[in-house]
Amino acid sequence: MNLDQLVDDLCQMQEKKTVAVAEATNIETLKAIKEGVEQDLAKFKLFGDMGKIQEAAEMIDLNLQQERITLHHATSVENAVEKAVMSVSEERSDVLMKGDVATKIVLKAVLNKNSGLRNGRVLSHVALFEMPERQRMLFLTDAGMNIAPDLEEKAQIIQNAADVANRIGFTNPKVAPIAAVEIINPQMQASVDAAVLSQMQKRGQITGCTVDGPLGFDNAISPEAKEEKRIESEVAGQADILVCPYIEVGNTLYKSFTYFANAKVAGIISGAKAPIVLTSRADTADSKIYSLAFALTSS
């Protein structure tokens, strides 16, 4: 499987899912929607000031009078976000996508107790990478949401990622909570947490995956590093999901994969009732489409 295959699989689906786009008033967001429509990935509900949406759409020759696009006027940015979130919460849409709006406004609406998308878990970022020199795709979590997760939060972050992986076809993914070393050092909390998370999975507290750690980054993904260090593990050397101890680790790995390894990437927020696509202006057009396909496939 690769990211292009995710897109192709969506194209083959007869019943198209629906994306609710919060504040779809800027050109960059509408470019992604235009490509999504052209590739026949999904239906789109665009929430925002109708005049601004139409003005931006004209600049990129996006036809808003087509079956796969519907417009929903909103009186403010907050109103657009609330309406988009409600569309997903009431199951009239399958995926929430951020438009020209600050992430904190989207998350505030998502976490609203009365009308949001909370389901009791922490929200976490799940990234999926395709690298030219690597045959298998690789998940990374959490590179964008949780700053310094505690043990319980890490367990939920793993469960979020495992659920997503299973939904897109990675049966029982191998999960590596990474640390600086592959032995338990009481002075290194990441190594202690990794060992406990492994036991939690073995006792059924984390499901749908195999967890083993602590593992260093090298022996989590490299069979050669595993053999060299004589590590006995079901996960070492063939991890599908890397779990980072802190956001700095995740953020650095994420950017290293994209800048140094020329990786293609898709990213979503998991842990809510539906996947959330938080695209940014820095994302490439391909990355936005891959993230959309990732979200739709895992919804």
C-alpha cells in the first residue's frame, strides 16, 4: 500500500463520503477541494461567508454549481466552524476539514461538550509517511497535538493510531514507543513508560496492535540494528507505528522525514468521533490530498 493507492481506492468507491469544510473562504483550501472533486474523492460541504467563497472560487475556476459541492452560509468564522462541526457530529458529514481559520477555534468547537466531537479520548496527531528508500509505510504519533503526554495519554495516543491503522488495512500494526535506549532506565521516564505500555497491551488495555518497548529509533525500524544489538522483540526492526515521548521528538522526526528523506506525508487528528484534517498553508497540494484521502479512508 502507498498514499496514491489510498487516493485510488477512494476513486473506486461508489458511495462517496462527505467532508465538512470549516471556513472554506481562501484559495488554498478551495484548491484542495477542487482537486478532490476532480479526482472524485468525496462530496464537500463548504461553510463560510458565501460571497467570499464565491470570490475565491472564481480566482481558481472552481465551479461551485456542481453536484459534489454545496454551500452553507455562515455569519462569522466561529459560526462556520460550529456549523461544520455540527454537520459531522450529527453524522451528515464524515470528515471535518479546517479552512481559513485558526486551529484553536476549530479545536474549541470540536471539544464542546454539547455539540462537539468528543468521545472521551485525547486528540492526537497521526502522520503516515511514504519514503522512497523504504518499502513499508510508517506511522508517526504524536507530532502536533500533545506536548508532554503522561502514561495514560500515551496509551490513548497508541490506541488512536492503532485504530486508524487497522481501518486503512494495517492489521495488528507493530507499535514501538521510542526512547534514547532500548533498556529500562528509571531515570529516563520515556523508557519506563514504554515498558509499561507494552505490558498494558499484553493485558488487553490497548487493543488491535502489538506494542513493545522501549526501543531506540534505529532498532525500531532497522532489522540490521536489531540484529546488531541482539534484541528479541516482535516489533524491533519492523515497527509500523512510532510513538514519540514528547512533541519535540515527533516534530523533529516529522520534519526530518519530509526534508531529508523526501517523504510523502498525510496527517490527521484522531481521537474524536470523526477524523479531522488540519491542513496548513505550508502543506503541498499533494500532501493536502493525501491527508484528505487518509481521513476519508479511516472514517
